[in-house]
Amino acid sequence: MEAIEAPATTITAKEDTSPKLLLRIEEAAEQLGIGRSLMYRLVLSGAIESVRLGRLRRIPAECLGEHVRRLRDEARSTQVK
């Protein structure tokens, strides 16, 4: 009698492609196309909301879109005058 070999199975980890909810300062700056220093100034001035996780500061991803919407609204309101 011959031994029957079972086919080898390969398990691959599924890459997480879901968008991040919280971004590092550098990641948020990159998404806006600005530098890290300007991003820190926007956060410290309150123009862009941030949250603290222990000693870390993170930017909620939706806050970037809100900031861009505010900038667009401001630009439109100054054009109308």
C-alpha cells in the first residue's frame, strides 16, 4: 500500500486595505500635500482637530476632509463679495 499525500495548503494573510481612522501628523500632512511643520501649526491653532492617545497625537482622517471643505467655503465666500 502506498501512502497518500495530502496537497499542501498555503495560508496567506489578507492585507488590510481599510482606510486608517487615525493618522500620524506626517501622514496627515502628506495627504494634504503640506509639510510637517505646517501640519503641527494647524493642529496647535485648532484649525485641524487632533486626539491624544497616551503620549501620541493623531489626526482623525475625516478631519482632513472637513478642513478642506472649510477652506473651499471660505474661498467661495470671498469670491462672492
